[in-house]
Amino acid sequence: YSLSSYFSCIKISNIQINFKTPSTPFTKSIWGMISPLTKSFYHNSWRMIHQTFVLIGIPGMQEKNSWVAFPLFVLYALTLLGNITILYVIKIDPSLHEPMYFFLSMLACSDLGLCISTMPTMLGVYWFDSREIPFNACISQMFFIHILQEIESGILVAMAFDRLIAIRDPLRYRSLLSNSVIAKIGIAILSRGFCFCFPFPFLIKRLPFCRSNVLSHSYCLHQDAMKLACAGIKVNIIYGLVVVMCTIMLDVLIILVSYILILTTVLSIASQKECLKALNTCVAHISAILIFYIPMIGISVVHRFGKHLSPIVHMLMANIFVAVPPLLNPVVYSVKTQQIRQRICNILQFKNK
């Protein structure tokens, strides 16, 4: 028998066969042999094709990407300069070797890590139109972005505890937050971030990517990449929600409780001047909390409910999410923390002489 007399066409792309003649045992047996082969060929061919993801800059306006490149480079340089300055000032000034400033050093390190993990890729997209990123490189970037976000959230919780102890029990502040305790807190934050983020690369690698490989950002995120898979992503969604609830939401709750306790303590202080002085020590930390969590909530809402929003909105939220917190944190702490501000001024005056 000739196959051409039974089939009008075999559509590999749709894995579908159109019959000209009524179904017979012979045609069924032929389809039974061909169907697994075509499906296997289809999926394997797409697995081979999608060895890269494609990042995007300004959606639909690639020719204007270069307009964003220079401001982005300036932000990158300022972010590096600001966080390195914070680390340098804390290192050289013995008076800043206190728990609060050790936690601030951790925050600056996580901001530097996030900046280094994302900005080169973003600059490549906007400046050189280098939009392809290898699959494994994308997964690596995804892991570092998520773990650094988890670490930063944990550091903000530690800083909330620092402020709580400093205001509620100032006499025992140094003994409760000794160097060994701070080191253990730092290790715990790192371990938590690693344990929760370690599965993300494997959850993505198990998925077949047989549709579009174009991401909606200029860097890789788990929630962005998983949407491109042509298999079920229920496990990815559930695990992502578990991570958010056990880390970010729990951290926000702990910070909220800490500040309620701080507020009750401050309001019990008789002197209004002392009350304002105590609250003033928390301004920089509250600013850092808002700078970190508002963009994170914004990009989560856009990913969850923003299917019909303009791609430019996705692009803006994504850039704010990774670029703004590392840039503004050193500025806020330099302006609002008198010791750091004074030390930076002293360094600048010394260099001018």
C-alpha cells in the first residue's frame, strides 16, 4: 500500500494527520506507529532550537534602546560607587564597627551583587542589541537574582531587630548583638536564601520550551521564564507561592511586628525630644524597606494581573525592580545617618586639601 493514497498530508508542526479515506485498521496501525515519532521529533527539535532565551529592551521600539543605554550606564556606575563607598567608610572607621553598620555592610554587598548580576546583561540589550542569552546563563542569572532578593529581605528583618533592641533595651544592645551573633545571623540569612532558591534552576530545566523563547524583561526571572514552557507549570507556581509566603510575606510580617513594638516603646517615652530622636534612627531603615518591597510588590502584581498591560509597563517595572533599590539605599543611608554622612564629608575634604 502507498501512504500517499491514504493521507493528504502529515503536519509535523501541529502533530496532526488529515485522512482522505475513512478510518480503517490499517490506517490506525500506521498512525499508531507515526504519532509517537512525530511527537518526539516535534518536541526534541524544539528542545534543540531553544538553546537560548531572547531578552527585550523597549518593546516594539528597538531602535530607541540606545536612548536608555547611557542613563542606565550612569545608574550602574553610581550604584557601584555608592555601595563601595558605604563599605569603604564602614571599614576604615572603627566607630562604625557596630551591629547597625555591619548589617548595612551586608545590605551594600547584596545590592552590589544584584547590580553586577543584572546590569551587564541590561546594558548589552540596550547598548549593543545583544539580546540572546544562553539557556544555562539565563538560569544562573535567575538563581542569583532570586537568592540576592531573599538575602536582602532577610537583612532588612535583621536591621529591624537591630532597631528594636537598640530602642527597647539599649543597655544590653552590644551584648545581645555581639560580633558572633551577627555572624550567625548573616550565615542564617545566606542559608535560608540558598535553600529556598536552589530548586528554581531545576524547576526550569525540567520544562520543555517549545513555544516562544522571548522573555518580557532584559534579564531572567523564574516567573517570566516558566510562562514560556509548553508543559504544566503548576509545580513552579505552587513552589513560587511557598517561597513568597515563607520568606517575603513572613519577613514583612516580622518587620511590621517589630515596628509596632518600637512604636509602643517610643510613645511611652515622656520627652518628645527623645521620642523624635529614637524615631529618627529608624527613618533610613523604613526608607530602605519601602524602596525594596514596593518595586517587588509592583512587579509581582504586573506578572500576576498585568496580562493586558502594555509591554512598556512590564519593562519599566522590571528595570525599577533591579535598578532602584541598589541605587537609592546608599543615598538614603548617607543622607539619613549622621556618622556616615560626616565620615564621607571628612574624606572629601581631606582629598580636596
